[in-house]
Amino acid sequence: NAGVTQTPKFRVLKTGQSMTLLCAQDMNHEYMYWYRQDPGMGLRLIHYSVGEGTTAKGEVPDGYNVSRLKKQNFLLGLESAAPSQTSVYFCASKTPGQGHYEQYFGPGTRLTVT
Amino acid sequence: KNQVEQSPQSLIILEGKNCTLQCNYTVSPFSNLRWYKQDTGRGPVSLTIMTFSENTKSNGRYTATLDADTKQSSLHITASQLSDSASYICVVSAIGGGGNKLTFGTGTQLKVEL
């Protein structure tokens, strides 16, 4: 099993450009998440999905859109990139519910917006 | 506002020595607490998960403790190795939201030296 994979690993964008980050998981998890990690701050939730065809806003959703057309994939889109979106983006997935269900993280995508 | 605070911010120890990392939280209502290890350039990997009724959980040389009354947790690393060099993140989950309400600490950066 590859677990959670993310594409691309690195990307440099100019202000105003658009791009899509792809997350794929092969663990048959219902829930998937997109986070951003910035220096000196904890991971912050951008959007999440509790199943195919459903998405919800997290803590910092502005400037991002997501889609979950297939259970194994979760896409994060930036329509018009801004320097404030320079960050490391992590995707995660988990089994539904509370308790001892951990989130499995991908390796991250480092995005720089100039 | 839910918060997770970790100390120290960074720590340097010699290989073979023990160390203890601290986590204080104000997340309510409390569901569970997790410790993650994040190697440089990688995604976080779960070390332990503890619910309200658990006050100790071990994973090899890693032992986590939880005091739900004082809202404190610690991660003790025994006989440190160079490979323990990483950021250790405390994550607290609140009840509700299907396990999606996570609050992340900013991490303790540990460096193990020869």
C-alpha cells in the first residue's frame, strides 16, 4: 500500500496563477483532509470531506476550493494564487469516528507563490 | 478558543539520553490526545493516541502520559537515537464533528547529537 500520496511535491506559482493539488489514498478511508503548515503555527484545516461527493470548510478555507469526485481522491484548487498561500500543504485520510482512529498524512506539497 | 501549547519550543540532547516534552491544552469537550512525529520534509506520523480514560501509552521507546484533570500530557523518549531528531506535535481532538475537530500544537523541535 502506498498510503497517502500527494502530487506535486514542489511548485512555484506567480501571483494570480491557478493550480490543483492532488491527494490520493489507497486505504479505502471515508474521510479526507487538506491542511496547511506555516512556520511557528500548528497545522490548520482548510477543507475536509466525509465521503465521496461531499466537502466542508475548515478553519482557513478562503482562497481554496476542493472536490471529492472519487472516494480515493481529494483535490485542492487555488484559483488565483496569492503570496499568503505560500505554505506546505498536507493531505490526510482516516476512518470515520472518534476514538483511536488516527489520521494518516501524505508527504506534503511545498508551494511558493511569488 | 481551543488551544494546544507545547514546550520547550526546541531541544538538543546527546544520543542515549532521555527527554520529556510537554503539552498543555484547553480543548473542550475533550475526546483524545495524539502525539505525532514529523521528520523534516515529511508528513506527521502517529506515535500514540490516548482517550480520557487512558493515562499512559507506550510505543517502543516513546511513552506518553495524560492527566485529563490538569489538561497536560507529556511524551518521554528513552535512550534517544539520532533518528529521533524531528518535530513532535501534540494534537487534541474535541468531541463531535465525527473526529474532525483537531487542534494542533506548534511542535517541539528535537535534535539528537553525538
